[in-house]
Amino acid sequence: MMHSTSAKQKCVRAVLLTAIAIAMSASSRASAQGPERILAFVYGVTNYNGSVYASALVPPSVGTIYLLANKDNVIAPRQTQIYFWPITNQFLADWEKMNELVVGQLEVVQQGRLINTMALSQYVIQYDVNDPMGTLGLFTGERAKAKHEVWQKAQDQYRASLAGYSEMLRMWDEQINKLRAESSTGTVPPEKLPKRPEAPPRPTLLSTNPAQGFVISLAAGTYDIQVKRLDGSIQPNSHKRLIVFEPEREGIAYSAVPQQRWTVPEQADEPDGVVYALPGTTLYLQAFRSKRFNAHDYVHMLDPQDQSVWSDRGKWVSFEPATQPPMQVDDGNGSVSARASQPYFVRQLPGGGLGYEVVPFDPNTMEQPTFAGYTLDLNADADYAVSLTGVNGVPIPGSQRRVRTLRTDRTLWLYVVSAMPLALGLVVFFARRRRARAIKIEE
Amino acid sequence: MVANLDVRAQPSRGHLWMQRWQAAQAIQSRSSSSIANGRGIYLVLAIALLAAAVVLHNMLRFVERNAVLATRQPLFLPLTLMVDVVSIYLAMTAAIAAARERECGTYQVLLFGPVDESAFIAGHFLAQLMVYLGVGLLVLVWSNLVTWLLHLAFSVQVIVLLAASVATVAAVIAFGLFIAAWGGRTRLALVYFTVIVLLFVALQVGNDLVSSLALAHSPAENDPIFLIRDALVLVNNVVQWVSPYGQLSRIADDLLNGNALSILLHLGVTLAQGLAFFVAAIAILKRKGARG
């Protein structure tokens, strides 16, 4: 009897365990299904951020698109499947599952007046890797087609050259093997070695594939946009507010790199900012052309789903390095000198210290410079006024900075001076007591 | 001097204002010297400056560790901290002084003389403001000493900020007097004042905290604390306009950005706030009468 009960219990336990296992596997299968996809109309935006093109998704939950003024930007209307990605708290598009262009026209409205109706156009973006900012271009229509053909031709030529190179390399290998076989020692003297074929240079021009979108370049202002379909109806969810903005200011940003801690540079964006450093520091100032934007607008241009930035703040964005203009350094004692930007190489020091050493770049022994900057050696009471000199010797607007040493050894005096009101209070207290005693004596 | 003045007996409007001004000056003179002869203001100013010194010390430590620091105005934060501490003290002193005079019946006695509600409030207001002008001079000396001592860059903006802080302190003192008139008893006025100041501080800190929390986790349209953050931002935007400290903070930003029009706007808002509290304090006193 006991045995039978135990067998029954075992049987029940086995059934329960199996049920739990099935339930668990079912739940794990459910969690592996991924987030739910929703069919949605979105805008794929290719925006110019001041130096390069970046892409952003505008899902139905976002009501406003931000773009830079007087620059070619692309707004592509698309049907896709979107899903919520909780890790980044954003809607993402599953372009692989669906990526359909919504054919129609873009209506641009300002203050209730239709100011432009745009047709879809083909476009490509190209640049040369040797000078990305200088060669960056967005080409439309027939020009886009021609530019893409040029790029395609260069790619085809490269592939053909690569195939030829591969064949020549194989033949060179055979020649070596043959020479080795003919040699009594099994080795080939260097003077008898055939010249190794050289690999063809890789094309430096990069290009996107031709795509379609509304290429839009507007003056700063607030607009409304919507897509009018071929049948004359307005595409649902296509109405968005479009804010086109300009940089508030332009200038030169500096990255101040102390020699002893080059891994932690300090960013000096504001022209009226002061760079403070320890006495005896060798400072390298790396200069960049920079622009100040409204932080809210700029961040929302890069990520339309972002909600974190307040509209009353500015944001400096650094672009290409400014290494050509000489730097004028006024040491505050009437001595003004000009300095050129110099290339430097950062070498990791051997041993367990994991330190770094900044040394002038030597093209004969080093591959490429780590950075280029203007060098300042700061003495104990250094107070430099620096600026970059543009054409005709005029300082480049926004490039002025002051560089000073900070007296960190006077901390105690800082507190002594701050306690000054206590001393004053004591003086007042004793003076009052003296006056009070004098009154008593008189009485 | 005060005993010969009788505000109610003079029919001429100009003469009435002159007598009122003289009465206010008499109260101001008595209260100012009382504060200047006390220990509190020196202690509070020393605490404020030592707190400011800690902020500067922090900056020195940063430079010691990182060898370099780029900053626009290292004295702005210490100075606004000092203004916060000193203004709260002066506003509390004003609230206590005015409420105590009502509570003890001194105010009632004064009303039999040449003092009316306006002269009473103006006297206490000016007393605290005169003390702050003295404090401002001391802080100006302190800031120049610190600039020289630490080898900071001298900036006229510091002087402008200190000058603008007079409007901020005036608004906070007027708020203290408004609370004194409204609260009636000293203890009640103190409680009201503390609660309101703490509420403003809590809103500011709460907003900063929630904003930083959100920033730590990719804030987006679907942020889990989106609503709380938006609500706090909204409330804080209101507080920033209502609070004289919020206005001073905006003036400091505008000074750095060279936005003269905005500076004037925020100075105007601060002065309007002060005037509103000042007038409201007088109106409440008039409505409540001598005994409250």
C-alpha cells in the first residue's frame, strides 16, 4: 500500500514537473519572440549636422523635425514596421521586414500659406576619405546618377585591378617556387627574386546607393509639412512641424591637453572662457572650428525622439581641426609671439606605470601624429592672451582665449580671507562693549 | 525727531510722503544698527564666504588632479551661494523683527505716532537692504582678494552680478516682510517662511535629481519617468520665474552670454516681484490692523 502511494506521488510529481517544464519552455519561447511590430508611416531623415550627414527616424510619436538652415537635407516618407526598444526607450524601424517609399509630394506650409510643393528626387551622398568635410556632397537628379556611375566605374576598375593583382600574385608565387626548386640549397638569393606585384590603390571615393526622398533646403523658420499622395489625399501621420535653425555663433573651440595628462583634455568652447592650469605645465591647445547651436534644436535634429535638453541652453559643436592659422600669444608683459601648430606623437611608456609621453612627431620613425596643437609652457604667473590669426593678420573671431596658471598652493589663505567677517564681528563686539562700559562709568 | 512727526495731521500729499520717509528712515536707522551691532550677520556672512571658499577649493582640487580646467566664471557659483545664504538670513531677520514688533505691541504704539503701515514696512525693508549694501561691499573686497590670491582672471561681470544681487536680496526681504504681515505671530511667520523656502529648494533639487536620473538612462519620448520629469520641468519653469534666485541665475547666464536685454528683463521681473511683495505686505497690515 505504502509502495503504491509512493509510486502515485512519483507519477504526479513527474506530470507536474513536465507541465512546469512545458510552461517554462513556452514562456521562454514567448520572450524570444521579440517586440511587437506595428505598421507605421515614418520619415527617414538624412540631416546635415554641420560636417557630415547622419540619419534619424521620425516615428508617429514625434511631432517635430529639426533641420539646419540653408543646407540640403533629405526627408524620405516610408511605410515600415516599427517596434519599441525598451533598452534605449525608442521606437526603431525594422527596415529589413518592410521599407516602402510612399510616393507623393511634400507640401511645405509657412504661417498657413503653402510655400512649396516638392517632388521626390533621386539622390546620392559622396565624399573622399582623404578629405571628408571638404569633398562631402549631396547630389540630386541626373547629377546624382552621373556621380554614382563615376563611383561605380571606379569600383569596377578596382575590382578588375584586384583580380589582375591576384593573378599576378599567383604567378609571382609560382615563379618563386620554381626558382626554389631549381636551386640546390632550396633558397633563392635576394638579387634573383622577382619583383613582387603591388596591390592596386583602394578607391578613396565613398558613395551611398541612389535613393529617393524630398531634398529640402530652407531658410531658418518654422514650417509645417505633409505628404500629398498621388490620389490627392494627405498621407495619415505625415503632418509634422518643421523647425529650421541656424547656428547662434561661430568660433574656435580648443581642446587643452596637459602634457602630463593627455588622456583627459579639457574642452574650452566659449570665447570668454579662461583656461586655468598648474604652474610649470606644458599645455597643447588643439583648435577646432566650432559652431554654437540651440542645444534643444541640435540634439533633436540628431535624435528626434530625445526629450532631455532644455531650450534655453546652447551647445558648441566642434568640426574640422584648425591647424593652418598661426597662433598669436601675448604674454601680458608686452611680448607678442606667433606659434605654428605642431604635430605630436603620444608614446606609451614601458613598465607597469602605464604612463604616456608626448614627443614631437618624427616622420622618419613614427607612423602618423597623434594630434597637432599649439604649445604653451606656463611659468608660475603665466597670463597669456591667445588667438588664431586669419587673413591680413586679423584675429579669427571667437578664437581669443586667456590661459592662466592657478595658485593652488594658497588654499589656507582662501579660508583665512573668507573668515574675515568673523574678525570684523569681533571688532564690532569689543568696540560696543567698550562703549557700553564707558556709559556705565559716566552714570 | 520721530516724536515731532504726525503723518495723519498733515493734509499736503508731498509733506505726507516726506514725513513717511523720515519715519521709515528712523526705523531703518534703528534696525540697521541693531543688526550691525549683533553677531548674527557676521557669523552668517562668514558661513556664506566659507561655503563659497569650499566651492573654490573644489575647483583648485580639480586643477591639481587634472592639471587643467576651462571655465568662464569661477566666482559666479560661490557668489550666488553667498547671496542665497545672506538673503535668507536677512529676510528671516526682517520677518522676525516686523512680526515681533506686532506681537509685542510696539507696532501699535508706533501707529499712535507718526508711523503708518507703509513707513513701518519701508523702514524694516530699508534696514535689511542697507545691511546688504554693507555686506555687498565686503563681498566685493573678498572677491577681489580671492581673484588676486588664486590668480584668477579679473572680470567686471562679478561686479555687475553683485550689483544685480541687490535687486534679488530686496525681493527676498520684501517676501520676508510679506510673510511677517501675513503670518502675524513671529513663530507662525517663521514657519511659513521656512516651509515656502524649503518648498522652492525641494522643487529645484527634485528637478535636478530627476533630470539627472533621466539623463543616466537614455531619456526619450518613452522614458518611464517622462511624466514626472515633464511635470517637474513645468513646475520649475514657473518657479524659475517666480523665484528671485531663479532670476539671478538667469541674469548670471545672460551676463556670460552678453545678453543685455535679457538682463534688463530679469532685473525688471525681480524688482516687480519685490514691489509686489512690498505692496502686499502693506495692504495686509492695513487690512489686519495693529492687533492682527
